[in-house]
Amino acid sequence: MRSLLATAASLLVILAAGVASANETQSGTRIRWNACFGDGGAINRDFACNTNTGSEQLVCSFTLSAPVDSVYQIDAFVNLAFAGGTVPPWWLFRTAGACRGTSLGSSTVPAPTASACIDWADGSRDALLTYRPGLFSAYISQIEILTPFTAYVPFDLVAGQEYFVFSAVINHMKTVGTGSCSGCTMGGCMGFVRATLIRSAPGTYMPVPEPSGDVLVGPIPGEGQAATWQGGAGIAIPNYGGAGWTYCPGATAARNSTWGDVKALYR
């Protein structure tokens, strides 16, 4: 059994590496609840689902192992997977007829208490948010955030610094009472699977030379790329583009799987 587990672990690392490109700067994406990774953000969020007020912050950041110059904007992807076989109504946002259509927003400003992570663009940017339920599978959805900044001046990023990308802001509306949406108590897994550092200036009219190419920052399994909701340990999430799978932290699977099911993911 140990050899099988070791093989599975090796496959996870290999498949996660499969999303890399020639321009990847290998360090890692980070995702935590209500604070940056370096500021002690929680790996799991247990919410009692007993109020319609307040919100949750799913905070995404990254670090670099080598400097990257001339960054104009970042395109970031977070995959979400849930127990139960489908995306629960409580997690359905921004689509026609969704139970909580307006309950997902975003912030490009770190919390005032943040100290370990800093905003890569010093607060001078907007956020374009897209939410895709049912992506890759019926129980998986995806958040995409494109964060262009308003002043067309590039930023040079250094190695070793944790950079804040965005927070997905999930409010508690329609959690309890009349018109409430089911599924808040269901386990979930959230993975920050990719951040592309875009190094070409917005618009062809800008009188600046284009750098050599964009840089992909991918996840490093086991080093902060995933977080859980309601203790959703063991749920499998696809890496970017569905190439390879990663499991959320914890030893107990939130949905039933046989060893044959696990092996099938890697065929």
C-alpha cells in the first residue's frame, strides 16, 4: 500500500508540473482564508452557516524564486471543487437564475493588517472577474481574475516577496431563512492553480518595447496552493486546464472514491 501511495504522490507532482511553460518562474501560488499565507491565513474555514450578514475572504498571493521585470497585469485562476457531485446552490454566482448571483465579488486591496504580503501594483489596478460553474466536471467551478492597472507603467517584482493578487469576497446573503440557498455546509476545496504575469503593454499604441514573454507561476503541491471549506479534505481539484489533479490537505476524503477511481485520474 505504501508503494501505491508513493506512486500517487509522485504522479501528483509530475502532473502538477505539467502545467508549466518555458517561461515559468518556479516558486508558488498561495491561497488562504481571510489573510495572506505569510500573515497566518487559515487553511480551512468552518462557517456555521447561521447568518446572512458578513463575508469570507479567499486570499490569493504568490512568491517568485527569480525576479520578473515589466509586469503590466496578472491573469489568475482559482479552481473550486465540492463534495456531492455538483456545485451547491450556495456556491452558484454570476449566472442567470443563480441562487446567490450577486454574492461573489473581488478586492485588489490587501487587508490593512497585511504585513507579509504586499500589493504587486501598489493599489493602482482594477479587477475583471469571471465565474464558471460546472467547468471540467459538474462539481467544479472556476474563478478568473484579470487585474490590469490604470496607469500603464510596468512593475518589477523581486524574488522571495509574497505578492497579493486578489481576494474573492463571498458574502453570506441567503444562507438562512426564507429564500436561503442550500449547500453552505458542504465540504469544498479551493486551489490557486495559475497566475500569468503579463509583460506586454496594454494596447499597441504604447511606446514601450515588449519584454521577452509572459511568466507563468504555478502551484507547488503541499506548499500553500490549496485551502478547504468546512473541512473538505481529500477532494480532488484539477490543475489549470484539467491537466493533472491535486488533493486538498487532510487524510479523510470528503467524497467516496476507490483506488480504481484515483488511478483513473492519471490515465
